[in-house]
Amino acid sequence: MPRVRGTIYCGGPLFNSAERQEMTAIADTLVQNGFAVYLPHRDGMEFRLILDELAARGWDRPTAGQFLHASIFALDVYQLAITCDAMVWNLNGRVPDEGAVAEAAMAWTLGKALIAFCDDARSLIASRINPLLVGMVDFKTVDTIVAIPEKLAEQMTRRTTVDFTPNIPPQMQHTVQLGGELWETLQAVGATGDNKTIADVVEKLFAPRQQSVPSAHFANPAVAVAKPEEQR
């Protein structure tokens, strides 16, 4: 087996089939060039199926959706902070995808290699991308998907830090821990897609109390807690 050149987090818009196809094309191009990838909508949880399982257990759908979103946040932060060595950021869209902007800011803060792909003129300001965004990639973007692997490899060779965990801010550490526990479960169920087991862990780690989660889990403001009268 050839040596994998690194694991890459692919962040960008996923709101329609064309956007999902473009993100898949980016991921496939990276894999063809020797990288491993994490593509959130493909490699994470399927929200709808886990929500259905939680609803079948008696959770009202708004409450289940709220803590399921908290679990997705933790999983993606864990991937970005721990599993992935770099990020490819798709800036295309009428405005850049807000989730991907947050992910890129985290990658930049952690010191990970970060490159931006953009071939869309709609978000330009006076013919330029917003400086608070493009500044995180040294004011340079890639405008073809085929050019991404080479530019990414160049960025990664400039990064000498291998272990990024010392860079994780204290306020992120708890979220990373929860995301890691959830990722272990996803890896364990693998291709079987055991949604009951996944829902068990989501419920244990993120559900508001009345179930089995220690209240300490909710010291993290990223994990929303419903008031007792709102829970069921």
C-alpha cells in the first residue's frame, strides 16, 4: 500500500446536489493523489436516520434535533482538530458557507495547512474576496480542482508540527473529547451503519438530562440543554 500523504478535512457548501457533487469531486481528486479525506456529509452521521431513531425512543423531534446538532458539531470539531492534518476550503457560493468559514478559522488557529478553492465571482468585494477570509490563506486561492493536491502538498511541507493537540484551546478540548468518543462508535459500526448503536452514544453524550448523561457534560455551552418543561 502506498503511504497516505495525510488526512484532509473538506469543508464547503452542501445545500444542493451541485454543491455536494463539487465537494465530492474535490475529495475524489485528493484521494486519487494519495490523500485520505474526511467529507462531513459522507463520512459522518446521517442526520435524518439518527433523528428518526431518537424520535422512536420518545424524544420530541425539536429537542432531539437540537442535541443531535450538538453531536455533529463535536464530531466535526474532533475531525478538524485531531484526525485531519490539513483542510481544503471551498469558498464558492453567493456568500461563503458559514460552517466552512468557522471550520477554516479553527484550522488556521490550530496551525494546520489550509488552502482555499474558489472559481465563483459572486462573493467578491471590489473584485476581491473578503480580506478576513482570504487572509487566512495568505490572500491566495486555487481556481481549479485539479490544482488542489499540488498546492496542498506545498502547504503541508511547510508545516513542521505533527502533533496539534497542544494547540487546542481549553474551551475546545471538551468538545473534542466528546467528538472522539462518538467517532470511535462510528468506526466500530463501520459499514453496518448501526443507527441504534450510534443513537445510543448520541443520547448518552449529548441528550439533556432525564436520561443518563452526567450534568458535567453541559458545562460546554456548545451543547444545548433544554429546560425540563421543554424536554418531552
